[in-house]
Amino acid sequence: MITNDSLSSLVTKLGQKSKQRYYSKDLITNKELLDTYNSGWIAKRYIKKTIGDMLKAPREIYFSDFDENDKTRFLKINQKFETTEVIKDALFNVLLFGECIVVAITDSQNLELPLTQGERVYRFVVLNKDEYQERAPKNKIFQKDDSSFFKIGSAILHGSRVLKITSDIRSYGKKERQSFSDIQTALPIIKMFDTITMSVSDLIEECKIDIYKMEGFNEQIAGGKEEVILQRLSLNQEAKSYSNAIAMDKEDDYETKETNLNGIADLWAKACIVVAGALNRPITILFGEGAGGFSSGEEDNQSYYETINEAQETLLRPIYNFIDLFMLREIGKDDELLDFDFPSIDSINEKEKAEVLSIKAGAFSTLIGSGIITESMALKELRDDGLISNITDEDINESELLSKGLDYGNTITEI
């Protein structure tokens, strides 16, 4: 038996609106994204804070077969080409627009050919996705040479001269996916927050309003005496500000109405949480708000440090690898002689550092005694963790040679 009373009809209607909702790709131009950055503090803080923290601690470079003069030349050649500013510009474009390219302008006469060993770089140029067109292979699945080309104005450049950076997961299938930045995805949420903030501001300004009931008000409006009414209101407000009193005709009336603001603070706080979640940032980082309740904020900070480290590996490392290739060639060094790591930006205090060092030293001593790891491995781990910063590559190499039973001094002489 099938019933069709009002209760069953109500139940069958519940949840029907969710089927009518769907996701669509809104067309957001680069100009709108740039306006969001220039005019809105959330996008600006997100990008500047992210770039600042990604570059906060200089990368730890491990040179091979480099003397002090080579290291100095490498640092100076980076200063000459302003590579740090190029990297900041590239990170800005990829964080705001979702993708960009870094182009190496060399002395080659034919930029459509692959990059060769003997070419010298003049400068680096960063372009956003509106300033170039990528020409991928027609069939990149079955084609052996999957080199792409980039059209910049009237010039065609081979893909080996260009580094493309995307903030999304790259497609390795037949079709390329368009890359969207976190700002672009979260833009509706950012607009919602700005709307709530402006509405709360307007509500606070109008939460207390003075109402004047004037004798003959409508007749004065009909007679075109609006200025007289405005002057009278201004006079009352001026008198009230000076003496906290007003004067009026005995036929007039005056009252004050106040709007209840209960719940406004909670609404704004919840909006902050939504924005922070949409941009994958702790509320303490994005809004500068301290942790509340029973939370110390340490878990949020640790999660943020891991997010920054992930961004360094996915965005920053490819840029360094691309630029280092040209910088090493400028000083006559092989591009395979350079390796680097990103130190954590976690500001650990000295007491915690000493406690961690004590625990790790005991663990390493046990592992070394059991033959599981070598002393050189332990030294590298201590240096990478920032617990003992003055451990050099020579110390690690010497320890490794000694662990193999070799005479370090003779080995160096033979080399």
C-alpha cells in the first residue's frame, strides 16, 4: 500500500534541491585576480606570507669539488642575474594566476632549437599565462619526442629554454588540465568574507540611530525645504556632541533605537575559519589570531611548516634547478655538481633544540654501535635537522673515509 499524505510528500521532497546544484567553472580573468591582490588584503597577505616563508631560510647547498673561490663566484653570479628577484616574481605569478613560465634568454640565433651546452644566458624573464601560448605535441602519448614549444609574441621557443610552473597537479594523459591557483578557487569565499566584513561595519555604524519626529515634516519636504531639515538635524547633532543635550520644539519628539549585535562576532569568526580553510592556512597565520580554547596552536603551526616545505619542493626546487643550470655554466662548472635541501622554518628554541639533540645523539650512538648506520650518516642527519649547523661537507667525507678504514690524508693527496 502506497500512502501519499502530506508527511510522505514532505519526506520525498527533502534533499531534492541538492540535485539541482552543480559545479561550474567561472571565468575569472587575470585582471580580476590582480585587482583582488592590489585591493584586497587577504590575497596580498596570503601571497606575500607564503613567498616570504618559502624564502625565509636560505637553502642549504652541498657543493662537490668546489673551493671557496668557486662558492663565492657562484653566489656573485646569482646576484648579478638577480635570481632571487626572478624567483619571487615566478612564485608571485604561480600563486596568483595558477601557472607561469621562466624563460632563459640566451645568445642562441635560433630559439626553436633545443638548448645546447655552449649557450650563455643574458637574463631570465617571467611571464604569466596570458603572455604566452604553449604548443604541445599533437600526440604526446605515442610520440617519442614530447618537446613542447612556447609562442611569446612572434617568437617561438623550444621547451628546453622554458620552465613551466603550475600550482595544480600536472596531467600526464592526452589532455592538458588548466591550472587554477588557490586564490582563484577561493575567490568566492574571499568575496563572501569581504561582504560580511563590510556588512558588519555598516551595521555597527548604524546600530544606534537617532529618530527626530518633527511637526510639519511632510509639508516642509513638499515645499522643497529639505535643506532646512538637514540644517536642523546637523544643529542638533552638533549640540549633542558639545553638551550631550538637544533642544527641540515642544511639539517635536525624539527617540533612539539600537540594533542588537548579538551573534555578529561569532558570524565573523566563523567566516575567518572558512577563508583559512579555503586557502589551506591556519587562522593564526592568515589572520594573526592567537590560538583559543585548549589549543596551543602548535599543531596548526606544524601543519603550516609542512605545507611550506611541500610548496618548496613542488614549486621552488624546479626553479632553482632550472636557474642553477645556467649559473653553473657561467662559472664553468658541471650542472650535476650541485645539490641542496630546504631547512625547516620552524623556530625551535634552544631548550627544545638541546633536548632533541640529546635524544637523537643517544639513538644515533645505539644505531652506530649496532652497525645499522655510519657516523657520516649521523652527522649529515644532525646537520640537515639544524641541530649542529657547523658540520661541513669535509667533516662528513672524513668520517665516511675513516669508517671504511682509509687514510684520509693519503686519499686527498691522491685525488
